[in-house]
Amino acid sequence: MQHTQPRDIPERMSWARAMIFALGFFFLAAILVAQLPSYINFEMTSASLTGLEQGLLALAAVGIGGFIVIQVIVLLFDPKPVVPPAIIVGLGIVFALGGLALLLWAFFTNTQYFPGSNFSLFPLLGGKLLWLQAAAIDFIMIGAVILGIGLAMVFYGTLALGELRSPDRSDPGTTLGVQVMLTIAIVLLALFTIFYTFVSDQGLAAIIAKNPGNAQAAIEAGITVFLLLLAIFTAFLGLVRARFSHSPNSRVSRVLYGVAALSLFLIVLYWLLRLTGILDSVITGLATAFAQQDAGTIQLQIDAILNTVLGLAVFLALGAFALRLHYLMRPVRKRTMNILYIVGINLAQVGVVFLLAWLLVYPVVAWIHTWSFIGLGDYLTLCAKKTVIPGSCAFTQQAGYIVDAAITTNTFVVLMAAVWAWKGRRNLVIVSGVTITAVLGLATLLTHMHPDELLVAMVLTGAILTLAVIWTSVARREFAVVGEQNLGCLGQWLVVGTCLLLYLAAFALFSLPGFRETNPNIPFVPGRVIPVPPPAGQPVTPGTPDAMVMLLIMGILAAIQFYFLVRNRYKV
């Protein structure tokens, strides 16, 4: 007699997938319970509330922007388009171009923050614009949000147009597009972190300024590296395309191979022309013009290139996440679209709360400072100048602790509710978990748009989005039994050892940023070979790569152990 498998078997999960889920919830808990409250506490208790204003506006933009994107998804896919997808695509192009224009204008004109110190319009309570203080608005952050919303509208509108032509609503899994975008994003992030470990942007700008020889070497290295990476990436895309299409000579593969060959040919041609001296006058002229600029202008141009590379990595990782989540939800939209809508509504509410806090923080400080009951005004606020209120005021440590406790308690309750809902409402936990992880990754970027923090913030954002993509990819079969081997001594070490190594690697990763609100646990200073130029009269101090070395070692060891954990097919 044939025996059927009991229905409760799908409750059993493989250890490899269980570990990915545990890792995702661990990072989610660490950010919600620890990082977010500590960030708000630090900005509240700083000597100036300018950072708090910028952070509140960034968090409001994340919440409201996330709500808009989710509403676009609901309008297009629940279950059929309510608005024609072509209109969404057209609006997305307008938003994307507008956001990009605002971002580039603010970056290259050095007008990131508004209002300026010399600006004044309807001042109230000593503010520059009404009661808003100087640098309360970040144009680069706003431009990035508008650009992201526009690209999301184009992305999902294009997917909706494709579904109008195809009745297929299955989940194809981690498709070629997802794999390619994720792979390129990871490679770009890895290349940047290695480059940044040895070369600081400030140090590179300093050695180029007034030195045409160094400027020429930088230009030649940049051209060579760009063409080499272009050849490698296009050859990789051609191989992947040929493998998945089962046609080695497909037209797309041939085009990609041709681009790779052309890139290699241009590298060889460039250096042949350089050796023969034909390009000497051109390269020397470019190098001389480049070196004539001051170090600050050169650093701005270097940072523009690095920001473009990292921005591409972030958008590719975000695209991989959005596409994978779209495929994951497509077969079960009737059970998951309402969950995504709930997440969007909550993001909108949180965004409005932060927006009101940004708008009213200075009037509230001025009001609280007048409280005389049992000395609450002095207990909650601290003003450097009694004649400049609220411009010189900030919150005290006690006020920061109160807000910190309120945020931590609420996020902890939400996480415990997710643990309770895991058994009966798994779709709710999975969809909301991966979505909030991606939102927190974007919040990490938007709250650290200061030029001194932006590069590393994009690395962290890319890492968090990579985790969200992997988490979403394994969610397709998160309850499948992939093996029947019991977890013996070797399996226990693989589980415990992998968790420990991943924890140490993450410990090193979060030591990379030099954010104002965090103290690194492991030393890291960029520029081991080309360090940051010291102040006048001070010796040069090479960078400290300890955190990067630890990240690479622990990450490689964790990957090796995780490979054997997957291969041995242990069951939970």
C-alpha cells in the first residue's frame, strides 16, 4: 500500500534555510531594537538639532516613499491594473529625470543643504525659513528618493505591461535577471571596499592636486580599469545568457562577446598609442588641467565617480530584490497583496509621524523649555544660550533615554508578535520581514547622506539589500525538506560554527562606517597605501584595515562552512 506523507511534514525546514531566516531576523532585530533608537538618541542629544532635523526628514522620506511604491504595486497587480501601466511608466520617467536633475544640481553646485546660513524668509523663533534652522533640508536626499520612486514606477509598470501580454502567474524562482543583478552588485561592492581599504578619496585628491604626473597615472589607471571591468562583466553576461538560453551562439550572447572583445582591443590599442607617444599631448593636457584644480574640487570629482559606481550597485541590488519579491508574491497575490498593503499603510503612518516631528521639533523644544512644573523644562531640554531659544537648544540625555525606551519597546513588541505569528501567519512574517529589511537598508543610506558618510553608507545599504535578496530567494521553499540526514556532531559544528563566523563577519562589517552615532568595535581607517592627508605639521598615518581583514577572513570561512552545510542536506 502506498503511504502518503503526513501534512505536517512541510513544517520541517532545512538547516541551511533556517540559518538564512535566523540571520535575517537577527539583523532586523539588531537594527530595529538597537541601531535605530541609538541613532535618534544621538541626534536628539547632540549640541545642535540640525542632524536630528535632517535624520527625521530622511526617515519621513523613507516611509512616505515606501508607501508610494507599494501603492503603485497594489494599483498594478491587485489583481489587475487599476491604472494603465503605460501611464505609470510615463510618470516614473518624469519622476526619475526630475530626481536625477535635483540630485546632480545639488551635488555639483555644492548646495546640498537648505536653507543656507545667509538665507532668511519669514523667520520665526530665530529660524531661517519660518522656524526651520539652517541645513534643515537635504536636496541630495530628496533627489535620491524621487529618483528611486521614479525608477520603481518604471520597473513595476514594465512588469505589468509584460503580464498583460502573458497569462503566466507562476514563480520562476531566482531567475537569470535576479542572479545577474545580484552578482554584479556584490562584485562592485567588493571591489570598492578593497579599493577604499588601500586608497582614501581625500588622499588620492591630495596627491593629484598640483602634480600632473600623479594625475596622468590616475587617468590612465581609470581608463584601463573601466575597460577591463566592462570586458569582464559583458563576457560574464554573455556566458550566463548562453547557458540559460541553451544557445551558445544566440544574438544577445554574440553582442555581449563583441563588446567584451572591443573593450580588450581598446585597452591594447590605448597602450600601444601611449607607448608610441601618439597620445602623449592629449593625456598630458588632460592631466595638467585635472591637476590645476584644488584638492577639494578633485575630491568632489573622485567622489562623483565612486558614488556612481556604488549607486549602480545599490540600484542593482534593489532591482534584484524587487524582481524576486514580485515573482515570490505572484502566484499567491490574493493572500499576500493585502499584507504588502498593510506594510505600506504602516510605513505611511511612520513617515507622517517623522515628517511632523521634523516640522515641529524646534517649536516643541521652545514650548517644552517653558515647562516649570517640577523643573521639567530643564530636565528635558538644554540650551547653550538663554537668549537664543530654541536655536541653541537640544534635548537632554534623560529625554533621549525616554524616546529611546519608547522606540525600543515598540519595535521589540513588533518582533515578538512576528515570533508568535510565525506558525499561523507565515506569509505576513515573510513578506513584511523582507520588505522592512529593504526599507531599513534604504533608511541607512538616506540618513547618512553627508559627504563624509555617503560612501560607506552605500556599502552598508548594498549589504543589507543583498541579505534581503537572499532571504527572499530562499523563501520560495522555506518549509521544504531538502534532506533526511540527522544533525550529527559534524552538522552541529557546521551550524554553530557558521553562525559564529557570520556574526563575527557582521561585527566587522558594521565597524567599517565612521558614523557620528557609532563607535567602531574593530579599528578601520581607509587608505592603507594612500592615507588621508594629515594636518599641517603632523606625520602621515597609514590607514587601519583591521575590520576589512576580519570581514574577509570570517566571510570566506563562513561561506566554506555554509557550502558544506547545504551540501550535506541536514534536516531540522
